[in-house]
Amino acid sequence: MATRGAKRSPKMDLAVYEAEVRRLQADLVAFQEWVRTTGQRVVVVFEGRDAAGKGSAIKRITEYLSPRVARIAALPAPTDRERSEWYFQRYVAHLPAAGEIVLFDRSWYNRAGVERVMGFCTDEQHARFLEQAPVFERMLVDDGIILRKYWFSVSDVEQERRFRARAKDPMRQWKLSPMDLESITRWEDYSEAKDVMMAATSTDWAPWHVVESEDKRRSRVNVMHHLLSSIPHEQVRPDVPPVPARPAPRGYERPPQADQNYVPDHAARVLAAAKGDRS
């Protein structure tokens, strides 16, 4: 795991990054078709430090995938009823059916991380989770679910830099919560909780894969490539239906356009304003 003072890898060249992401996204579309046509069930767990780049990696992975095949499970805090359930129960409801991919933006491992550090679970509940998680995941794998677990690692220096950047950016301020900022003051507590979790839950059937994320471009490329290369699959060409020729008009007359409510052409005003700025 990257720590304070660790040497940072050079940032991946943007043009090279964009070309490789595009290539990998095309491979992911083909992978999606294999999952759909063969009835596979795929679960991908994304965990890691706050601001480590999980969300942006998920965004790149799913950008061109069908929401009917690949969906993101990002669960809110549990309700009072859910707190009274078996811990894994609400996650089971989001597992994939045949031909589906589910990406968990945080998962059942909340109990080993934020719940443990922030005191939202008891020592007994935490210990029970560490015992049950490998068994739960063995049940998933034995039933034929393909499971991958990724931990995004980032240094304390880079995490703080990203937090400060978010605080200044109106488009990303929503991503910064008081709970996120606790990860700065409780850095070592989270490190200890993560190490305990890894030792107890990285198994032969569901190992953890660490993604170094000091450079988000590198981390996205690396996790996309690993996901594709770690799951043997075949190239399946989609069954693209032929586009029919348009039939000859049969004389139907549409109602006057003036009778319909059109969205104002804001784009025209923007273009006119931009043209005026350039003149």
C-alpha cells in the first residue's frame, strides 16, 4: 500500500491512456456479450480508501455497457429493518441472475472497514463477519458465480490532495462527506482494519487484488485489463439485426408542429454568444 513519502509513478500519458481505455472498453463490450449469451453471473467488488478512485474506475468500466446486463450496486446506509436482518441479506438481493454483471461500489466489506473503525458494529459482529465472509463467498463461487475483489490503494498524501480538490470543485463537493474526512484522522485505524480484513478474507476461491491508485489513469487501465484477463471468455459477436428499408409513405399527415411544446433551442443561444465572443 502506498504511504507517505512513497515515490509516485509518472502520470500515464493522456493520449496513450485514452487509446488503451477505448480498446479495453471495446473488449468489455465483447465480454458483456459473452456473459449475456452464456448465462454467466459475474460479481465485482470495489473496495478501498476514500478517494482512491473506485467510482471513476467503475464509471469507465460501465460507460458502454448495457444497464440491462451490467449494473452498479451502491447501497445506502441500512435501515432499521435491515440492521435486524442477517448481515449479508440485503446484499444477496443484489446478486446477478444469469447473463448479468453486478459491480458493488462498496459491499459487505463495509463491516470490516467503516463499521469497524467508526464503531457501528460490535466486536462480536465484526468477528462473526470475518468468519462468515469467506464461507459466504465460497457459497457464491460454488454456485457458479464469478467473483472478483479489488482493493484500491492510495497514499495518505494523495488522499488528502484529492479531498482538498473536491472541496474546491462545485461539481464534486457532493462526494465529500464528514465520514470521508474521518479517514484522514483515523488513517492508521483504517490501515489496521484493512490488514485484519485481508488476512481473514483473502482466500484461494476469492482472493483480494490490490490496485495501486496514486495515478488514477494507471489504476483504471490496470483493473480493466485484470478483470478481462482473469476471466477466461470467448469472443462472441452480437446478433445484430438487419436495418430494414424504409417503406414508401402512405399519405399520413402529421399535426402542425405549432401544436406541440418544443424545448427552447438553448444551444442556438450558446452558439450565438460564442460566435459573438470570437468576433
